[in-house]
Amino acid sequence: MRSRSILLTAVAVLALAGSAVAADTPGVTATEIKIGNTMPYSGPASAYGVIGKGETAFWKMVNDQGGVDGHKIDFISVDDGYNPAKAVEQARKLVEEEGVAFLFNPLGTPSNTAIEKYMNAKKVPQLFVATGADKWGDYQHFPWTMGWQPSYRTEAQIYAKYILKEKPNAKIAVLYQNDDFGKDYIAGLKDVLGDKYAKMVVKEASYEVTDPTVDSQIVTLQASGADTLVTAATPKFAAQAIRKVYDIGWKPLHLLTNVSLSVAAVMVPAGPEKGVGVITSNYGKDATDPAWANDPGMNEWRAFMKKYLPDADMKDNNYVYAYGVSLTMLQVLKQCKGDFSRANIMKQAANLKDFEVPTALPGIKINTSPTNYHPIRQMQLQRWDGKTWVRFGDVITGGES
Amino acid sequence: MATLETSRPAASAAAPLFAGLSLRVWQIIGLAAVLAAACVLPFVISSYQLLLATQVIVYAVALLGLNILTGYNGQFSLGHGAFYAIGAYTTAILLDKTGIPYWATIPMAGVLCFIVGFLFGLPALRLEGHYLALATFALAIATPQLLKYKDFDFLTGGVQGIVISAPDAPDGLPLRADQWLYFFCLLWTIPLFIVAWNLLRGRTGRALVAIRDHPLAAATMGIDTARYKSMTFGVSAMYTGIAGALGALLAQFVSPDSFDFFLSVRFLVGVVVGGLASMTGAFFGAIFIEFVPNIADLLSKAAPQAIYGVVLIGCMYLMPTGVMGLVRALGHRLGRWVAR
Amino acid sequence: MQAFLHQVLSGFATGGIYASVALALVMIYQSTHHVNFAQGEMATFSTYIAWKMISIGFPYWAAFLLTLLFAFVLGVAIERIIVRPFYKAPVLSVIAVFIGLLLIINSLSGALFDYTIKPFPSPFPSDAWYGGPYLSPHEVGMIFVTFVVLALVFVFFRFTPLGLAMRAAAENPVSSRLCGVRVGWMLALGWGLAGLIGAVAGMMTAPVIYLDPYMMFSVLLYGFAGALLGGIDNPWGAVLGGFIVGVLQNIAGAYLVGTELMVTVALVIIIGILVIKPSGLFGRPIVTRV
């Protein structure tokens, strides 16, 4: 495989002798584009490894359909074990040894933070990073790094505004995971509530990913007398929280992070009747929500899954995520119109206009510009009715924090 | 836990000669060759490979620290990732908040880790075997929690961690930053190994091994076991902490997620695979923990950890006493064969 | 006061989970003098087998019993095939093998059964009279099952010749062999029974914290702490230790330092107790023969 592509390169170079090929386009030959990616296939976050599998399958599909402008995609995804030191090592391997054109969707806030400086110093695009932290989009300091999904902080701001509108005298309790994911929700609430935060938020309780349950935290939060609960927890703990809140007879206004809105992996395990009234906000469609059972966009995703990942877990929303973010990347490559220099790839990534992804909610559009590195900024509130998520209100565009 | 056997061949009265030179001379020649190779290395391999080599050196220092405690002194630790973290954070915080030059932060990290390790070693004196494992495990769990605790945010950067810059080579040295960092790590590693070697082959080393093999007998012979054990904890933590400080310069980033419980487990695996109570083993162990995950990743995306586990068990099956255990056994056999 | 009671009972429920795993650790310690770090992953894997059987239509109790059988065979097989060659290896090499096992089984659980959490049915009706707002019927049932297993383990080691032979094989293999005890099979049996108890713990835990590949990882660590706190050579002590750890965590989180440091403080307290009583609260003092 490798030797053949070298041979092809040699042929191509001979054929185009004299013309400027590959001089300023590292990772790109006449027939191939090399894309790098890091994923936690091992270690504590290995559940996210499926995103890498979904993306590998996606680029295989693209190649089967003829590639991009006559270029096949060589997608090289490597394991960083969710360890920043390893991520640095792997990013350098991809850039220096494999010679990739750019990194696409490397996963994890710590891993991306660790490589951000290196990528920008080398002027290698670090595109559509898979993290919900708020800092991805700092086009002034890190012009080669771009996020994709709305940040957790933006989402928390939306919840805070909703609480202020619906329940101005709310007594708020917060359950959060004790890491960057959970603490971004605290930050988002503080952005909007400001001085009122100390008065309105009557209790915060954190949990560790190594805690078996969050039952004790829920009991503590209920005892504080709060009537509103904001839950920033991953699926297992979110399901536990919804169940425990119901079982102890607490009936707060419950706002739940969109990380944990999966019907099959959160609402059903928690007990569909126990989550009635829970509110979340989202930009994408849930793979297991019956509302999208016959949706053309989701059917496109299902057809892809059936053909390229027949044994995969169709309940896992990470595959939907992988499909959506890969489509965005594909759009950028198409916009490049054959000029796959790093500078042009970055320029096109910052030039997405009202691009719509079939796995995103209706009305959610992807927009970027040289001064807007937040591709998705829109979300819509939705409420659990016992069977499905019901959207309500308008599509909300998150502001600058 | 008191039976951490290591088959150390008895120093034979009449050292056998190989090609007219004694074993000792051959060892010195070998060491010189390795050192020469280590100095040439950064000029012949790629920048990425140099990063791996530097990481191996850093891990070797960390493993040497753990080996002093576990291999030589028989004290079990599931928490050395914590000392690595403290060393790394010391350097990162000093570089981030003060104007102290990077080279001066390394000894400061070492001193701090020595103090923490020594203090931790005092209550740990009363704990043995599984109980010590639990206590050190608690240290490994507690350290990331403390690093991200909100009241320490102003120092540690909380969950976001601290981004630092790698040092450039001193003026006048024609070296790239990564080459310089390699030599900088090597400049720390060599004296640390020499000091450990001097410490462990002499009176102190014999005392440590005596405590490991038979604490009661050692105490009876007048060895102050409490002092030795807590000092060993301190020295061990110091080595691992210095490795952490060097590792922070290498990764240019520290965060609580960098130092989870699995780091401590990796160190323990490295020590066992390399060979208990062996200084050379630290390098083999470091090579194992650095490269086996990469190999596993190449073989399987679905279950790389399963491959890692299989390789680990396979290594233990072939070399129950680690790489150096095997080397010693082979050397012993070779020695007998030559003597015959 | 009501909230305090609620915290204690909630801690009691979590403690019940720790206690059931602590029992599996006592079982393997009594019969091999090792602490098997892969015990939790073996339990998780067995629970997945039960989940698979239930999801293809087996009745709960049939799946339960078949899983116990599976877990027993799995334990025996792992001992005979993987652990046996290390019988004479240094302790730390054995621990490295346990770590390898942990990684393999955890990785296989994820690869075979995916990472999304799965609800697992409870054998106890959700509207049973013994449930209440503080402890769900399943949690009450789970604690009851833990005590049943405890009684069985206690009777087994205390009153049956087989239990005596197993303890003897672990304590002094050479003398036991001279007395006609088949030491090799005793070790395998210990692994099998520990696997079986672990499977019970897994199937009792899964309805509470949901089934995923990491389900038993942290449970094992706190179960380990509980077992050592109570005394790892004493099943009663280990179970009590498990409950103490569960309650202690809740109290520390709710009243002492807040949740961000609750695990740290709970562990520091446990270590503190062990420094004062090095063989656990209810363990036999360690006597060394000179």
C-alpha cells in the first residue's frame, strides 16, 4: 500500500515535471490527501473511541464514491489514551513522520490544549476539535485551531437565560462532573447570573467519574431546598440523577446537559416516566429518539452505518457526531477546489456559509468567517414528554461569552 | 510481600575472564559505548524519534525512583504517579508564576518531592503489603483531586492545567530546542544514576535489601529500619519527582488528567517488566511502557488495551523476574559455561 | 436530621455494593493470599453475559444461575491457564499479571458489548413493601443478598472440610500437600468461588449504577479499601468495612469538606485508622515467626 502510493507519487511527479506540485502542500499528492487524527482508543475515555471508528468508515465511504477532486483520503487515526503527553507525541508523529496535511477532530480538551501551541507554531490546521470547551475559537491567538460543536459554556448560558425568564426567583442546585466539562457549566451560569449567582445558586455538588453513584449528591442538593436543578453529568450519572430525583419525590425544574440526552442510553435506563419535564438543548438529532425514526437526514446516516459499520452500536450518538463533523470536513475539502495547501484548507474552514448537516436539527446552520471560529452556535430547547424530546421556542444563537 | 525475590548471582571469588578482560572491564567498555551512542543519537534520528528517546529517559528516571523503593527496599507503591505529578506541577507553576529559570526548577521539584515522600513515608512505616498499596493508591487518587480543587486554582490553573514553553538551547550551542532538551534530560539522568548506583551498592544498599528480605533480622543487626524506610521513600519520591519535572518540560503542558491512577499503574508495570532491584532494568521498563501502547494501537483499534494486557502477561510468562532477571540468569549461565 | 438519616442510608446502599465485592476479595485472599485486581472486571464481564441471556429471552433466574456457573468456570479457567504458571513467581510479577488481566477483560467488555450504558433488571419488584423513599426495594434486597452470601462464606470457611482445606492450602501449601490436600485444585476452586461471588455482586450492582465496561472498576477499589479496613481475613469485618466506607464517603461529602474532596478525605480517614490498627478493625493481628 505504502510502496504503491510512493510509486504513484513518483509517476505523478514525473508526469507533472516542472509544474509546482506538493511544494507548499504537505500531505497532498496528485492522488491522495493525508489526514491525521488522535483518539482515546485506550484508557479512561475509550468509550469515545467509536468516533474514530465512525470517521474512519466515513472516509472509506468518500473514497468508495471517488474521493475529493480525484484525491483519495488516507485517514490516519492513532491512539493517545486520553493522555496529553501521548497526544503531543502522536501529533508530532502524524505531522513529522506521516506528513499529514492537517489534523481533523482530535479528541479531548487536555489533549488539544497540549498540542495547540505546536500545531500553530508549525502552521498545521487543527480542525473541528472534538471538545466542548469554550476556548476553541480564539482566532487571534490560535489561527490554525478551530472547534465545531457549541461550547458547554454557551449551553449553560442558554439555561441561565431560560431560568431567569421562567423562574426569576429560582433557587438553583448544580450537579457537575469535577473536571473541565462540569466546571464549564458553572462558568456559563456565572456569565449570565453575574452578581445574582451567589444568591440564586443555593448548592453545588460535584462527583468524580470514579464515583459509583451520585445518589448522595442528589440527596444533598434536595436538602438545600432548591427548586431548580442543572445537571452537567455524563450519561451514566445523568440517568442515575434523573432516577434518584424522581425516587425521592423531588420535583425541581430539571435542566440537563445535551451530552446526556440520548433516549436509549439515558432516558430509558433512568425510566422514561421519571424524566418527564426534563429540559435540554441541542443542535443534533438523537439516534434513538422516535421523533427521527423516519427522518430523511437520519436515514442517510443509518444507510451509511448499515453499509460501513454493520456491527456497530446504533444507539451510540457518538456515531452521529462523527458523521456530522466529517460531513463538515468534507464540505471544506470540496470548497478547496483542488488547492489543498494548508493555508487554503484553513481559509475554507473559515469560510462556511449556512452549511446544513442532515444530522443537525432543522434550522441549525454552520457558519464560519475569519473572525468567527465557532462553526455551530445555534441550539434549540427541548423537553422530555415521556417518549420523545419535544422542541419548543426558537432556534437560539449563542452569544459571545 | 516480604518475599520480593531477585536472583542476584553471587559475586564469584575468581571473576571469569572474557577474551582476557574481566567482567568489570567489559562492563565499563559497554557503558562507555552506550554513553557515546546516547550522545550521537540526537544527530542521527528524526525530531519525533528524539522526542520518544527523551521520554524513555524521563520514564527511566521515574522507574529508577520507584525501583529504589519497591525493588531494593520491598515497599510497594501504587501511587508514584502522584510524585511525578508533584514534580511536574512544581516546574510548571514556577515557570508560569515566577521568573525562575527552567533549569533551577528541577532541583526545587526534587527537594519538594523528597519532603512530601519523606513525610508520607512516616505513617506508611506502619503499613505493609496490601495496606501500603492502599495508602499509596489513596495518594494517587487524591493528588489529581487536589490539583483541580477550586481553592488552588490560582496556582494550578484548575482543570485547565498550565501550558509552558520548552527551553531553547543556551546561546552559542548549535542545537535545536528538542536536541537541547534531550541533552538536558541526559545531564540530569547520568548523575542521578551514578548517585543511585553508589548508594545502592554500598552499605545503604545492603541495609535496604536486608530490610526487604528480613526486616526483623535487619533490625536485630542494628539497622535503623524506620529511618532507612522513610528516607528511602523520600529519595524514591525525589527521583520520580525530578522525572516529572523533566516530563513537564517535554510535554509543555500539565493538567490533572495527565496524572491519573493509570500512570501509577504504568510505572509499577515498568518496574516489574524491567526487573526488580536493577538499575539497567529501568530503561527496559521505560521502553516497554513507552512503546508497547504504540504497538498495540497499530494492531487493533477495537481493543488496544487487550493487546497491551496480552503482551504484558506474555512478558511476565517468558521473564517472570523481568528483563534484567532474564539477563542475570543468562549471564550466570554464561559465566558458569566460561568457567568450565 | 432527616437529611442526615437519608445520607447515612444512601451511604449504606453504596456500602452494600462495596461489601459484596469485598466478599469476593476475601474469598480469593483466603484461598490464594493474593488480591486479584481483575476481580471487578471479571464480575462486569459475567454481568454482561447475564444481560445478553436476559435480552435474548432467558427468564431472570435462569440467566442468574447460568451466569454463576459461567463465572465459576471462568474463574477456574483463568487460574488454571493464566495464573498457574506464576505460582512460584515473585508477588509483583503476579500483580503485573492481574493488571494485564484487568486490561484485557475491560477492553473485551467494551469491544464485545459496546460502551453505552445498559439498564439491568432487578429481581426485586419495584413496589415491594420493604422499599421506601430512602432505600429502594432493590437496594434493600441487595443488602439482604450481601448478608446471605456473607453467611454462606462464613459457614463455608468455618464449618466445611473443604473450606478448611482451602484455608490450609493458602496458609501453608507444603504442609497441606503432605496432609493430602490437593493444593492446586484448591487454588482453582478459590478462583472459581471468588468469580461466582463477584458475579452475584455484579448482577446486584448493575441495576443501581447501570452496566458499562467500567462498572466495577471503582467499586473494586472501594471494596478493596473496605476489605482492608475491616480485615481481609475476616468476611464479617470485610462486609462491615464496605458499609463503613460507603457511609463515610457520604458524610465526608455532605458535611465535612464538600464533594470535590470527598474521596480524598474518606481515604485519608481510612488510612488513618489503618495506621492505628494495621491489620484492620476486625482482622487478626499479624504475627511473624522469627
